[in-house]
Amino acid sequence: MMSVLRWLTVILLGHLVYSGQILWRMKAHVHKIQQARIKHTSTAIPKTGTIHQPLNHFDQQDDRTFPQKFFVNDVYWQRSDGPVFLYIGGEGPLSKFSVLYGHHVLMAERHAALLVSLEHRFYGQSISPDGLETETLRHLSSQQALSDLAAFRHYISQRFGLSHANAWISFGGSYAGALSAWLRGKFPHLIYGAVASSAPVQAQLDFSSYNRVVASSLMNEAVGGSEKCVAEVKGVFAAVEAALLMGNETLVGKDFGCCETPLKVEDKTELLRSLADIFMGTVQYNEEGVAFSIAELCDIMANKSEQKEEAYDRLVKIVAMYRARENVPCLDVSHEKLVLELSNTKASSGYRQWFYQTCTEFGFYQTCEDTHCLFSRVSTLQSQTELCSRLFNIPQDSLPVRIDSTNQYYGGNRPQTQRVLYVNGNIDPWTELSVVWNDTMVDDDRVILIDGTAHCMDMNADKSMDKPALHQARKEIERRVAMWLKSAHMV
């Protein structure tokens, strides 16, 4: 049996780990839940189409193209000088509901706006004919995506006979929120104003602060957290790691419903990462339809029921509940299968494409190497970035320069842009990489920080059970957009 010291040494030296298998699945589940709700409330049928975009906007000698999907909803558009609301697709498939549902759609109805949305290149159905080979992925970047959006704006303007009288406002959430802000920054003559929800505009290689916010949110009593919850979570991860170190892989694998016994070092690490993802995803998508809310998760971990259970048993219970609620037959902790999935050049999940972008532009690696992290220390920066070289032949030592280049090009979290509204929830870990303070030298009214709110929640339509702070935030977004449109007509 491998000694404790040797096992830790092997992990810390960087066995390949990908952060976020379950987190990625939880994000997809949130989208499915939202679409299921919308299907019962919307009967409109938007127009759909395809625009053939240059594979490389920056090489006029390259005449290759790829098909890019878009949607149009012109139901509310009642006058030729009406505004255009552009919903920007992010790291996944674009749905027709992007122009049928959401806070931006309600505002479009109020302002008689034309609604359009564009799928991000190389995601969903907007895939290059050459597939997702590494050579083709060289043309997957945020800069190319912004050029796609600029070309799409020109296409829509021609198709609908638009002019300078039609003010364009862009909307996006998460990575697409950053694109919304960057589109306004790089093409201010095309986009009059931008709403950037939960937008990580600051690229960061080692995103250790993600898990610091997770810990803080799990301790936040206003959303159902507690100090005891945090203490129990930290203790139980130490217990699971100890059980694996002591050679109890078969029992641990059975307890947590693993698809296979985690005998290899890499598979043990995948299990620990998957367990952490349940907590990370709960915080990021609190009250958005994932398996747990922070309050429920912490009630179980803090043992508020009358049952006398050890923390380990409570975690086993949580994982069983997660699997049942998310319809997951077993936890797949095979690292080899993960690498195969990320190597699949035909897959449509978005896994491979997004990981490529983290390697080339953003980082965003959610590590657990400091004392604030509640989970296992096996989630190191080295362990995650090794996949960049293994999958895409991108040297690990080139990543810091790539991340710095992104921040220099866009301005990081101190952008010099006007008429960009940054909206964040204060329990969302991605807030750490967004703009959360006003700058009187640039725009002294550009930030909305929503108390007790998670990732991109402001983008949903108002619901009666939403927190008062969220209702108020949406009203402020509406006020700001109305103000932009009024000033646009005065130009």
C-alpha cells in the first residue's frame, strides 16, 4: 500500500485534474430547469438562422468560414427607429429562449426593441466543419468572438434596414457578461450600452479566491450558512482524505456511489474534486434550481436534525441526495475517462472548448492550496494546468503571459469604459473577478451589487419569491437602460 507521504507527494507534484465535472453538470442542469419553466409560459416562435462567419477575422487571405446560429424575436419591434437588444451566447449551446425569456426580454417589450441573439463560435451548433481539433481551436478566442458579434450586428442592420438611429444594447451573463462589457469597450461605435451580469472581466491564473468566497457564503447566516457548517465541511473533507490515505478505497467508493473504485491516485483526486463541486455549485447557483440551497446543505452538515450522525455519514447522505435529484446513477471518478472526454474533437458538451479557452486566455483555475479553502489540498494549480500541455500542447509556463495579455488587452477589472453596467451577487464566487466598485474618473454609476444573491440571478424575470434586493436591482437595471435609450435619441 502506498504510504501517506508518498500519496500526498504524487498528488502535489501534479497528477492531472480537471476542476468542475459536477460543477459543469450543475450549470447545465440550471439551464434545463429554466428552459422547462419557460416552455409552460411562452408560445412565441422566434426566427432562427445561420450566418457564415470568417474562421479567422484577422487574416484576409483565409477564406474559410463556419456556420453560426442566431435567433431573432421581432414581436415587440414596432417602429423603425426602435432599439436592438443583443443577447450574447457564452460557453454552451444557445437556446431560442434567449430571445423569449428573461429580464432583457421584459425590457425589450417595454421599449419596443428588436431582440437578437448569437451563439458563440465553436459551441452548440456553431462548430467549424473541421471539428474541434487543436489546430482549429486556434481560432477560438474572445477576440474572434467579438468580431463575430460586430459582423452579426452589420448583418442584422442590413437585413432589417437599421441605421444609426437604432441604439444597440448588449446583454450577457458570466463569460458572456464579460463579452458584453468588452464588446462595448472595443466597439463603442456599434454598441451604445452594455449590461454585464456576473462578468469575470479579470483573467486570473490561480483563482484561489473562488473557494474563499465559497467558505464565506457557507458561513453567511443571511443565506442559511453558519460557522458550524463551515467547520463540519472542513472536517469531513479531512476525514474522507484520511480514509483514502488509509487504504479504504473500496468502502469509500461504495459509500459515495462511485462508478468504479478509486484505486488510482488520479481517481481519488477526482472523487475529492467531485465532492467539493457539490458545495461549490450549491453556492454558485444558490436557489437557482440545483440539488441544494445553501440553507439545506448547511442544515444537513450542521446536523440540525435529531439524528445522531457523524459528519462523514452526513456527507454520504448529501451525495446520495445529489445523485437522486440530479438523476446521476453513480459518481464517475475515472480520470482516464475525463481525459478522453476532453480529447473528444466531436463532442458537443463544450468541455473541451472551454478548457482550451482557460489555457489560452483566462485561467480561472479554482485551486485549494491556501488555508481558507474548506476542501482537499489536492486541487492544485499545477495539477490543473498540466492538462493544457497534455491536451493542446500549450506549455504550462506560457500561461501567465497569456493571462496577462488578456488583462492588458481588455483592462481587467479596472476597465476604462462608459455605459457598461456591472451586476453581481455578493455570494457569487465570480464576483471576485468582476467590477464591484464605482470609478468617478470613468463612470461613477456603473456597479450594482446585490445582497444575498448568486450567479446571474438578475437575468431571470421577476418572481414573487425573489429577495427584495433582487427586485430592486432589476428596477435599477431598467432605470439605467431607459436612461441610455433616452440619451441615445438625443445624439
